[in-house]
Amino acid sequence: MADPNSDFFSGRNEAMLDRLLYSDFQRRLGSDLNEKQKERLVKTVRHYMGEVYENLGAKPVPVLNKEVLSAVVPDFQAYLRRSQGLPPASGTEDRVRMDTTNRFNQLQTERQDVRATPPAAPDFRIALEDGPSTAMSLFEQIKKQREAEAAREAASASGQAVTTLAVSNIPNPGIAWSESTDMFRQTATEARARDENALVERSVQRQQGQMQQMQPPPDPRAFFFGNQGSGLAETNPTVALPEAVRTRPSLPQDIIKKQDDIVSYRENEYNLFLYSSDRDWVSNSTENRYNFSVNFDPGNNGTGTYYSTAAQIKFKNIVRIEFVKAILPTEGLEILATQESDLSYNTNLNVNILSFPYLMLRIPELDTNNFGTNPALDSSFGVLQYDGNWISDNSALNRAYVAMIPKFMKCQKVYYPTPLATLQKLTIQLQRPDGSLVSGNLDTLDISGFTFSSQLTAWPVNPATTTNTLYKDTIGSYIWVQTKSWFSKFMVSQGDRVIFKNVELPLSPTTAQAEFLSFIQKSAGHIVVNVGYYSVSKGWTTGANTQGYCNYMIIRNQFADPTTGSEDLAYYGGSEGANDTFLSSLEGARVNKGRFINMNHQTQVVLRVITRDMDSASRLRPDNLI
């Protein structure tokens, strides 16, 4: 397997990063970089290559290159802005880094700005006096007048045509003159009558338009009528209305659909348990038991793989979120080596969370609920104190669990007056009083190999020293599991339960190998019998070294069904020959990949979520309620 360190820091990889960034900034600027800018770009790339490898050294080279490019681009852009004297992109970063006092003074100054006098509110009242006619009403009146005049002129023209035709048909001129005179008088009389009728009609239309625009005044007799609609005996008989005009009260059959004036709601409480071991600890090595996140309803958050803990429930209309308690392991957080004699040290002192006056719970998605004399308290959601503990074995190094609660204090987030629509993510961080995590050490480790107790005398050297351990025999009753890095004696200790996953052996697939992997990766896990280490000077040794660290943990091998009274081992592959062949091939073999987690060191956080839902009981008939 290639070394990621050599590939990542190779000259070819660095030249490739320099070339990509140089081409990108040349395209952004539209010109070539000068010598000073080129030198600064090369130094920036080397700096972030070291930073990225220090934090993500186990990742593949493409992932490391991507992180380097993401870090170099904004840094070099800021350098170009400073060198060219350009203003910063925005003031958001300055406000974020500004302390509370300066930010408060800035807000006070902004709020004291003199603002312009707002304009007076418009007068929406309806005028009580009669105003002039509107333009639309005047247009309608003129239109009607013109139509009437056109009709009158058309009628006059038709009368003249009839008169001319009659005169042309009369043979005697004297008689024709007499008849024409009479017809003229009659026509003139009819014309005057039509004009008078048109004037009267125009006046009537004008009065009707004014009456339509004016609202009728109230009847002054209503002041003396009293109760007109009830028809009760106490009304005045002289002014009581007849039955024909008297209104009746509304009856139940008049109501078709009930309309609620006020919608009723009820609050529902849900207990939410967040367990740190439910995260993807096989692939995600950035979180541990004191720092992990939870996603809610991941099916609606898009496709992809989520390394965080996920809850399938989707909360809606959240009005309050309360913290109930946290259940934490009383594991040793630090190694304290005391000197017993000139050449003897004791590292059994358990320095756990009870050595602190309190712990802080920080949930960035919820606003802070506390304020104090340091920034760590200002950003915390709750302050936890000891409530109770339970111990399985007083002689064990890791002494069970302790419950921490926000004693005598409110620890909640209230959404008022508008509820929170939904909850998508919560990040849990348990911190010491100084603001650092309770423990930054991982609760998972990679394994590198398996050695059976029957193979200790001949591996890694033949013969090997086994006088410092009792977990050696000739049948292989125990399995020594080697880790890739040394671990604290408090991280894994006697009596802890560990679970293995993703174990892959560098051997050809056989029936014995499949049975061994099934046994190692069983869901119930394994109880740690003891821990130990191997050194050239002391050989195989049970317990931790003088610094309190180990690189082996010891578990029990697979035995036959004990309910049958058998005390023999269960052979891998079904026979002793297949078992011996598999053990011989496994001796000294390095595991390709594999990881384990200590289940006794996991944390649990309990929250209470209160939601607002519509109350269906308010819409039920009383006889249906119990």
C-alpha cells in the first residue's frame, strides 16, 4: 500500500496544486501574477498542505488536495485585496469577531440616527357634504343628450321627406298649397311637443341620477318604534309592526356549517434520546462520544450518506425544547503516574468528570440560555451538575455511569409567539468549565492483527518471553487483539464491552475464515478479559506500561455450547485440521481494515420536545367524550 504522506508531499503533487491555483488566479485577475505574488502563492500552498495533513492525514490524497484548494483560494484572495487596497467583501466577518461591548456600542450608535419625519397619514374619511358631479357622470349625461338630439333630427328629416312626396303627387297647385300649409303647422306642433318631451325626459333623468348618488336618510320614526322584530308584549302596541314585515330570530336549521370562532390547540410532549454510539463510527473519525450531531427525518434532506446519528421522526410546530439529563461514563480522562518506588509507578488513579465542578452542554442550533464571566458560558445551552451514579464493580478502573442534570436551573428554548416549523439537526458538545471538550480522544481504534494465546511463545520472535502474562496456553483459549496505535488503560479496561466492524483479513476466503469473522463481528460484542502490551525487553505483558498505555486487548475465544457440559473450543471450519490451518495462516498477518468501539464509554442525552397540534376533542360531540 502506498504511503499517503509521500504521495501527498511529493514534488509532482505540489507542482500540480501550484499550477491549478496559478491558472485559476490568472483567469480571475485577467493578467499574470508578479514575482512577489507567485512566491506568496507557493508559500500559502505549502503552509496549508502541512495544516491539512496534520488534521486529515488518514484521508486519501484527492481528498487532501481538495481541502488544500478550498483553504488556499479565500486566503490568497484576501491577500490580493490587501495588496491592491480594495475594500473587504463584507462586514459580516468583522461583526462575528467583534466582542460584545463594541458590538453593543455600534448598535446604540446606529439606533440614535435622526430619521426623517414620516408623512402624515392620508384622510380616508368619507366627505359628508355633497360634492360636484364626477367626470364619469357628466360624460354619461352629455352622451344621453347627444343621442336624444340625433334621434330628434332623424325624425324631423323623415317628416320633411313625407311632405315633399305628398306635394309632388297633388295635381292642383292651389289645393296643394293649402294642404302643405296645414301639414307644416301640424309638423311644427309635433316638433314642439317632441322638444318639450325631450326636455322633460332630460330633467327627469338628471334628478334620478342625483337620487341614485345620494343615500336615503334614515326614517326618523325608528327612534320611537322600539323593539320591532321580537313582537313581545312589552312593545308599544301603537307602533308595533304587522306580522308581514316583522323579522323572526335565526333558527338552528338555518345554520348549514358550524364556524369556530377560535381554533383550539393542545401541547404534546415527546422524550428524545440521543445515543452517541448510533453514529457511523466506522467511517466517521471526526466525532466522538462528547462531540456528535443528530439529523432528523434524513429521508427528506436529500440523497447521500450521513455520518451523523439520525432520528426518523419529524417534529412540527415546536413551542419548547427542554434538556432533561445526560448519562456519562466515569472513565479516566487523563493518566496520572505516581511513583511508588525508585523503579515503580502507579497509574490507577481515576481522574474522571467528577473532578470538575460542573460540565457545560453546548447546542449551537439552540440559542444560548446562560450568561457568565467567560465566553464559554455565554455560548452554552445548560450547566450540568452531579445528580446520581451507579457502580457495577468498585474494583474496576472505569466505574459505571453518572447522571448530570441542570440542577435548580431552567434549561430550555421557548419559541414564542410563532412555533418552530421543524427541527433538522442538533449538535451535542459536552465541555469542561474552560470550554474544551470533556475528552478529545476517540472512543474507536483501528485494529492491525489477531494473535491466539497458543501462538505467543513463537511470535513475533521464536522463542518469545511470556513470563509476564498468564493468558498463554497450548489450545488458544484467548485472542490478543492488536491495535494500530497505543491506547490509554482507561480507554479499554477489564469488563468493557467492545464491538468489531468492517474487519477484513488478507487471506483467501475459506469456511474457517468466514466463521472467525462472524464470531469476531457478532452484534453482541465481546467482554474484555484484560489488556496488555508487547515490548522487546519484557515480551508479552499483562496490564499497561509505566506510562499507562497498552497496544493489546484480550478477549475470550469461541467455545462449544456450554449448556451441553462441554469445555472444549469450537473449531473454525468444523474440524481440528481446518482450525489449525487457519490459525497458522493468521499468525503474523496484518489486518487490511477493521475498527472497534467501546460501548461502555458512550454518552446519552435526553431532551423533551413540546409541539403544538390541533385539539380534535373540541370538535367532538359531548356524548362521544369519555
